[in-house]
Amino acid sequence: MIDNDITFANIKTLSSLFKDKQISPVELISIFLDKIEKFNPVLSAFITVADESAYHLAQKIEKEIMAGEDKGMLHGIPIALKDNIYTNGILTTAATPGLKNHIPNYSATCWQKFEDAGAILIGKTMLHEYAIAASLWSDGYGAARNPWNQVKTTNGSSSGSAAAVAAGLSTVALGTETGASVRRPASFCGLVSMLGTYGRISRHGVIPNSWSLDHVGIMTREVEDAQIAYEAIAGYDYNDPTSLQQDIYSNKNLDYKNNDLIGAIMWKHIEGSVDEDVLGAIKETVKTLQESGIKIIELESKALDYAALTSSIIMKSEVTAAHSHALQLSPEKYSNSLRTLLLAGQDNKTEDYLLALQARRLIHNEVKGFFDSIDFIIAPTTATVATDIVDGFSAMRDRPFEVGGNWHNLHRFSSLLGLPTISLPHSLNVDGLPTSVQFIFDHHEEKKLFEFSKFYRTLQPWNEQPLLEYDLSNMIKEENIDKGGQVKPDPNFLHNQTAALNQLVTDPFTEPLF
């Protein structure tokens, strides 16, 4: 007999159950939809539940499987998508007032590839408005809550995707990331999250924020599931001008043993800037890898001190530019908090943006030099475990970034440079909240990333799942949540720090780029 624990099964298990006729796609989707109906009112993981279309598609797929048609292991598997990813004929709101009735007439490439593989869209998930961190709370849509503890945040912006997979409301979910919007919620929710090399997964049909930083990322409960999802959606797409015309595993130099690998740690950016729970997970990971025979060395980086500042300037400039036309035409289509944030960004200075692009090149050159002698970098995924949702905006930001030794610099450089990265849950702290660690690899090293991650999982097993036993009488009321309010950003905050970047790009250790 199949019970609701099936919702936590991995892709390989579900595929085998279909083929062995132990459960049908219709039965499985019905179980997932029943569970969503029960828990989504608490978790707010989904903005739109695609119940009708999911059920009809499951019926079609069931006939295909009964007839012996095999599209692969994703055939009949439920998938959730962040609600800034276009889905033909299905509401796509980006959690913003201006798109509350928006139904696209085409699908994003990443979803189209999933659909071609026989996957079933089960729903569109909660996010921060337009995936921009103006507030934890999206006006008219709400905020996702953490399945491990409903009073805790999932962080963001891919908040609902993380909640959905962690609670067993979907087997796989896609999110998007400009700075850390896939990895942070996945970490808070005890999930695997994976980002490929920039350009490896098409962004066509994904509502853009920052053309040079945006990624589509994968969330699952197991490494193998992340790899199956990656192999399904990665690859060249002529509709995306940044898409890579290479094999998804373009670096085929895999003639190594795990204990031949060399990892690196940058303690300067970790100690003193993360909580004890996070620091403990990092230290234990280093020890575990060393005991397995993997060499771990310590690195120092001068350019990396400027990664968070550089990323923030680029992000702010590109996000403001992406929304400037729509904001000018229809400001009422944005929430008050996001509108205020974007208007402040219009004071961006072109010279700051160009300086940040120059700084990114210098950071890139230094980091690429590291990978001449190492295979991966170990880093914390977040500075803390999941924080209380009532803390609102302050909880989302974790810690302010600084020039110098700070975890934000170590965290943000992978998305800044478009490096393949995987975050893996490590353990539960004394309060039952997940800790995580991330591993950052060189461009095009996705195969090595997956093989190492599966090896790491043998050293540090993870079989935890939330209990999902919520007392609805204690459910956090909307009026008790700090939603970030009317954000009043300082338009000169980043500009006032650009002197530090001038110091970086004129330092004698670098060569001028222009």
C-alpha cells in the first residue's frame, strides 16, 4: 500500500513504481494535490496550484506509460516552478499587482524541456515581488513559511519553491537567482540546490532582473534528483543570447579519484561573520573531507574582498534598468515598497556600474587562477539557520556586507562569476533547523560537481524531513509580520563605497583593463 510518504520519494523510485504498476501517475498526482490542499494554507508555498491541468496531464501520461512509452525518469514526475517562469496558458504573476491576471502564450525553455521529458507542472510558487528583495512579504500574495518551523522564514526570493520541495509538495522545483535567491531558501529548508555555469540553463521566458547575473536554479531533496533535472533542462537555446553552445558536460576530464581532489577554504571570510551552527557545519565538513583523503588548503584572496560590493552595484544597476520603462509607464503596477526601491535605483551612476564591471573582471582573473591548483571551494551557504519570519526584511538580509573578510563576499562571488555551485544540507541544529554547506567549482565542471557531491553524501548522510505537524491555532497572523513596510533606501549607499573599488582596480597588483 502506498501512503503519503511517497511524496518524499526520489525520482528514480517514483519512476520504478510507475513501470512496475505499483502506482499510477494519476494516483500520485492526486496524493500530491491532496497534500497541497492540506498544507499550502499554512506554508503559502504556491500562488497557483495547477490542479486541473496537472490531473489531465497525469491521465495522458498514464496512458503513455501503460502503452509502453518511456520518456525517461521524469515521465510523470511533479514539478513546481517559481512564478516568474512563463508557462503557456497558466497564470504567471511574479507576485506583483500588475501581473495578477497575466497568462503567457508561450512557455520558458526550462519548463518546455521538462514538459518534453514528460514532467507534470503541479503549481507556480511564491516569491518576492519580481524576485527583488524589497520585502519578505509580497503585497496581495503573502510570504512563504518554512516547513521545518512555520514561524521561520524560507528567505528568498525563491521562497515558495524551497517550501514546496521541503514539505513534499513537489519532487523538484525551479527557482531563479540573481545574488543568492536559490541557495539561501534551499539552505534554510534543508534542500539540495544547484546552479550551473552561467549560460548552461536557458533564461528564455524567465522574467529578467539582471541580464549578467540571473540564473535558473534547481531544488531537490537528493543530489541524484538534481542531476536528473539538470540533464533534462541544460543545453543550448538559440532564444537566449547568453546560452552556451557546448555539451552540458563540456569538460570531460574525469579521470580522477575523489581522494585526488583538492579543496580550498577561506577562513578569513567565514570566522567571525557566521553563526556557531554554520561555522560548526563548515569545520565538520573540512574534517570529514580530510579524513576521506581529500586535501584541503587555505586560500587568501585580495580581490574577493570586493565581491559583495561589486555584485550589489551590478545588480542594482541592471535591475533598475530592466524595470525602468515599465515603472515609468505604469508605476501603480508595482507595490509601494518595490516602487520606492526601484525609484531610488534610478540615481545609479554609470561610472559606478562600469567600475564594478572592471572589478568583476579582476575578481574573475584571480579566482580562475585558484582553479589551476584546486578543484572546489568550500563556503557557507548562509550566515545563519532560518530566522523568524516576524523579523521581516532584516531576517531576509542575514548580515550586512562589508568590504574585506565577510561571508557575503565568499557567498556572492559564485553568482557574480557564473560558477557552477551546489549547496547541500549538512545537519540539524539543536532547534531542529537545517544547516548547509556549499561547494563551488570551476566553469564547465558540472560533472565533477555531481560526482563529488554524491561522494560527499556518503560521508555526510542526510535523510531528514520536516514533521509537518502544525498547530493552526498558533499560525502567525498577517498583522504580526513585519513586511518591510515602506522601504526607504539610501540612493547613495553603494555609490559612497565605490572608493573601495577604485582602490582595487588601481592597485599595483592588477593591470588596467581599459
